[in-house]
Amino acid sequence: MAPRRILVTGTTGQLGRALRDSLPAGSQWLEPGARLDITDEGLVSATIARLKPDLVINAAAYTAVDKAESDAASAYRVNRDGPASLARAAREVGARLVHVSTDFVFDGGKGRPYLPEDPTAPIGAYGNSKQAGDEAVQQILGQDALIVRTAWVYYPGGANFVRTMLRLMQERPEVRVVADQVGSPTHAGGLAEAIWRLTEAGEGGLHHWTDAGTASWYDFAHAIRDLGMQQRPEAAWARLTPIRTEDYPTPARRPSYSVLDKTSTWAITGVPPHWRDRLADRFALGQYLA
């Protein structure tokens, strides 16, 4: 059997690097030859026509949630127009497309985990741009496209909550952390493994995937601090103080509860570790503070 030819966008991001780190045996990682700008439809079309991948995974995204409020045009170019270009180009060569989406397509008002089929209601420019991208992909490819919604992603070397908290907790005597927004932290390595399993199973349509369990940002920060103190007990670590969302105003609103229901997806991929266990298992202080 010929190796599966795979093209991944956003390869310098957290998920892109995790996908490369976990590439299944018997797969061929395709190099476009230069940075693939997914907002350049001509370049996307020409690159995919030249490489002829079997599978395209879109891990590229505009993720500056607050900046999107004042620069929605950029968010829509990357999060809507880019995926649409990838979907059209993939269709032309008969490639499968995986598009990675977000919990921010929901408003957080449900109060219990969101099912893949639940109505979406984003409350900010970022969430709206991601929903628009999901809809564009679905319109072009239908159920042949695999759309994976995830949340609170982190990975060594990336700009993420773990890295930010570790830095702040060593720079300040006190760090104030929002305690009334609830979601599910997700290690990009586990997400990458789930994507590989879903593609190998030939899945399409909407899927939700995060690590198991739920947390507030304050809970997540406390777990990070505990692990940091275990690995560097001689350091001075900040005191953590829980605050409300209203005490930390930001340009963009965030969903107060964005836990995703993963039951149907886990039936295919298997149930992942609890987020606390995954964090502890993959935690190396030097990788996040380097």
C-alpha cells in the first residue's frame, strides 16, 4: 500500500508541530517548498494541485481573540476564506480535508456540555470567523470534510496559557486568574493523535475532542503552579487569586461555559486521560520557559 500523502497547514503552530511529532508510520509528510499562505487562493490551489495530497489538515488559524474585535477582516481572511480555498483545492484533487475549529462557536449559555449538533451562537469576532469557516467547508465538501472542534490547547514551545502562567508566576508576587470561565484543557499531542485516529477511521462531519475533565482558568493555573513547584521548589512562586470575568475586562467576550461533549468522538478514538494527568505526564518546565 502506498504511503498516505499528507499536507498540513499551520505547521509552526502548536497543533501543526504536534501532528508532525506524531506522524503515523507509513505516512508521507509533504513539504510545500515555502510557507503556505492559506489566504492566497491561487497559491493554495497551485500547491495542492502540484503535491496531490491524499489528506489535507488545516491547523492554521487566526487565534488573537481580542485583536479580532478591532481587526475582524484579518480574522475572516484566515478563518473563513482560507479554509474555503483549501476545501475547493482538496475537492479538485480528491483529497480529504480535516479542518480544526473551536469551542468559541458557542456562547457558553447552555450550562452543560455542547453536542456537535447543538446550534452555534458565537459572541465575538473570532468565534464568528471560525463558524464562518466551518460553514464554508461544509458547504463545499459536505460530510466528506472532517471538522474537529477543540479548546484550550497547549503544547511546549507555543504561546499558550501554560507558558504565560509559568512566566507570570515567577515574575510577580500575585497572579489574578479568572475563575468563572469553564472549559477543558487540551494537550496538542493528544489532539493530534485523535485526528490521526479519526482520519484512519474515515470519519467525516462534526466532531468534538478535548482531554477529559473540566476546569476553570484558575483551576488550570493552580495545577500548573503545583507542577512547577515540584520541579523547581527553590524558586519563588506567585500567590494565585481567583477573580470574576468582570474583574478582568477584555475587548472580546468569552463563553462562560464551553465544555464540549466528546462522547461520540471518544467512541472512535478512545477516552483520553484527564487533563490533570495529561498535563502532569507531559510537563517539563524547561520546555515551556525556554
